[in-house]
Amino acid sequence: MPYDPSEFPPFAVTVDLVVLTVRRHALCALTVRRGEEPYRGLWALPGGFVRADEDLASAAARELAEETGLRTQDSDSRHAGAHLEQLATYGDPVRDPRMRVVSVAHLVLAPDLPAPTAGGDAGSAQWMPVRRLLGATDATPAERLAFDHATILDDGVERARSKIEYSSLAAAFCPAEFTVGELRRVYEAVWGVALDPRNFHRKVTGTPGFLVPVGGTTTRQGGRPAQLFRAGGASALNPPMLRPDV
Amino acid sequence: MPYDPSEFPPFAVTVDLVVLTVRRHALCALTVRRGEEPYRGLWALPGGFVRADEDLASAAARELAEETGLRTQDSDSRHAGAHLEQLATYGDPVRDPRMRVVSVAHLVLAPDLPAPTAGGDAGSAQWMPVRRLLGATDATPAERLAFDHATILDDGVERARSKIEYSSLAAAFCPAEFTVGELRRVYEAVWGVALDPRNFHRKVTGTPGFLVPVGGTTTRQGGRPAQLFRAGGASALNPPMLRPDV
DNA sequence: CTAATAGTGTCTCTTAGACAATATATA
DNA sequence: TATATATTGTCTAAGAGACACTATTAG
């Protein structure tokens, strides 16, 4: 089928963001309250239009900065920048009742932040526990997500859950320097399981290049002081960390 | 940022297809010769515009049928339908010199087909060995792909290589009934390595639900007749098949 | 002291990988 | 017969999971 630029159907293209963090042992997603129809009053994922001269990843990074003040890792290579990657694209013809909108969803993994309302126009942004947004059982209608955002969030959470199995991506949920116990609690929150602290310690410290000792210790968690590490260059974890119960 | 439908920038949205198969022990991709500018005469991935009332996956399935006559597995649940999944979306502002085009790439894994030109408008479609399209070393200019299609193909090949590690997706490269040896040759072609036939046999037949014996035998490959299997329902392979050399 | 977390060691069981040996077809 | 592929079995080394034990802080 040859291109015919004069008769292509016009689409609006947006980016939506699944921004995940771990707060108080729970996996949370950033949500914003919709102030207008459709779905007025419901929670939605942050997002917005891709500009005419803008790359998709740039649009996602820009929206992220606007909503949270977060920088991505690409721009600031070492200091706890958030991880950003493309997730998937959603283009059901009726997903937005107003017009044909194709949304390129992105996944952001961020360390715990003090408060989500750093940016300008996100007056009612909030970290919501993923369990409450996706709980198939008894979701309060007020906690339902607008549009197809529950599907997008579900896909993003599943991506995060599977990616930390075989990569060092879980460190993106931690501050620049962290302990083995903090990293383990990330896995436990994301997977919703309990891991044996001793076997976990042996696994992550025994994988070359996965963690780099940084010298100091901390007693943030109480108990015996723990060594501080930062994420090593090894992005591949082989053999992978095995998710229990699967 | 509130929606303002009256001033969103208009985009064209296309689907591009990375259609992979295994022919004569080599991983091959479906390519079409471009008949017009830009990139006239170069190979490109098949694809086309998403229609105004069409879902992304439907557009990909339609283009696939037009170019190859292949049906996807969703429509025909058991008989060697091709596997189709969304791959990623490419939206660099200058990826198409004529206009702003966002392309939602899809990955198709298909059994070996007699000839690629089953459809109507794909007069110059051809299976090309992936090695020659992506060979970083000495790629003939005539074998370069148009637009950013080399990047898309690379992403698709990498997706296929990693997904067969932990899923039964390799069976999508085989006919409906296949032998353990044929499945092993798929892994060998996709990964570009040699696998031990005995350990491979033990692994795949020892994983419950991965392969279902279908009763007959075949001697397609010469040698002792091999049992025929079809893909089992178990889509998850845990622990995964380990890719050597990594 | 107790409670909490960090970290090491040890045991068992499963499995990957190497490879010997046997089975059954074609040329 | 030789040759090719299929299939089973055996051995070893590595790693996961269970868990005893020690180390070091706070209260």
C-alpha cells in the first residue's frame, strides 16, 4: 500500500505515564484527578499531547518533569534519576469518546518522593497503592481509573514485575545509595511476596557487577548497620531472580 | 494539561510489521521493495496506515493478511496461525521526511511459508535472512532498510530471541505438529547457536504442559522417526531455557 | 537485657551441561 | 553396511531454598 499523504486519517497522539514507586512497603502509582469530562472526578494516569516536533520519549520525560519534577536517568547519569521506558501503545478507536487518540504509554520507576505535587498544573496528583487501583475484587467506583488506564496500569505493573527478575531495575526504586535490605523490600513490595533475607543477600551480592559497595553504612532501618551499595553496571541478572509462587 | 481537541497536532499513524520465520536454518524477515521515494529501491518492512475506525492490532492483522495471506492465532485458535504481538512505537519527528508519522510496530512469528507473495499488492516481497539485513559488518548498501526499519527489525529480533527463553513461543515458528528436533532447530536459528539435542529433548519434554504428544511420528528430517507434538497450553517456561554464551 | 536487622555458613534437592549408549530410519 | 537423527541414562557442578548461627545496632 503506497503512502498517500493527502488522505491519511488524522490522529491525536498522547503519552500516558505509569509512574511507579514503593511507599511504606506498597507499590504505588501516580494518579491525577480529572477535572473535566469525560470521567470527571475519576483518577487518571498523567499524560498529555505529543508536540509537533517532539520525540515520544522526550514528550514522556517532559510530562514527567511537569507532573513530578523528576528527571530521567538519561539526562543525569548517576544520581537516582528515574528510569523511563516505553511500555505499549493503546489505540482502540473508542478509547476516548471525543476523538481518535492513540496513546503511547511509558513506564517510569522512581524512588520514593516526598510529595507528588511538585509541578505546576498537577494540583490533585497523588500516589495511590496499585492494589487499590487494580483490586479485581472490591474496587470502590471512586478508585476506578478513567479511560483504559486500568489496563495500561496493569500492563505497566506486570512489566515492572517481570523486568526486575532479570535486570537490576529494582534499584531504580531506591535512592542512589541503598542497602541490600532496602532492595529486598522493593522486590517484596513489587511482587507482593516475602523473600528470605539471607538467600536474597547471597544472590545479589554474589552476582558480579550487580551491586557496587560504596563504603559507608547506614542504620536507617534499625538493627545492625548495613553496607551501602549503588547499582552496578550489570543490567542483566543471569540466572534471574526467581519470583516465588509462579 | 487539559485536552483541547481543537489544537492537537495531527499525526499519521501506521503499523509496521516485523514478520519472522525460520527458513533453511536461518532467521528471516519479510521485506518489501520500495517502489517510490523516499528510499526508492531499498527494502522496507511491510506496513501501512491505520484506518480511521480500526484498532492497532486489527490493522496489523489486516496488513499481514494483505501481504502474506497469513491468519493470526486469535482468529484460528489451533492450526498454525501466526503469533502477533505489539512490539514498540517509533515516533521520531524526522523518521519520515514527508510528514509526522508515528509507527506502531508489531512482531509476527510465522511458520515457514512456501512463498511470500500470496497477497495482492506485495509484488516484490521477499524473505531476507536477518543476518544480512542487520550485519553490522559488511552490509551491502542495497540490503539496507529504509527509514528506521533496521532499528525496528533489530528490536523485533531481540524480542523474539528473549521471549523464546521463557515461553513456548518458538512453536509459532513451527507447523501445527512438529518434532523436538524441529523445535530445537528453531532455537538454534533464532539464537544462532548450537544446542545439545539430548539436553534440549530432556528439557522440553520434561516441562509439564509445554509439549503435547499427538501420536504419530515422522521422518521428515531423516534418521530415526521422531514423535510429533503440538504446543501445549503452558505459555510460561519456568525455569527458562537458558541461552548459551550470555 | 530484648528486639530488630545484617550477614555467613551449611545442608539438600533440583537442574543445566557434558557425554555414553541405544534405537530406528535412509542410502 | 555407513550415516543421520531420536531418545534414554549417567555423572558432575552450580544454584535455589531452608534454616542455624553470629554480629551489631537501638531501646
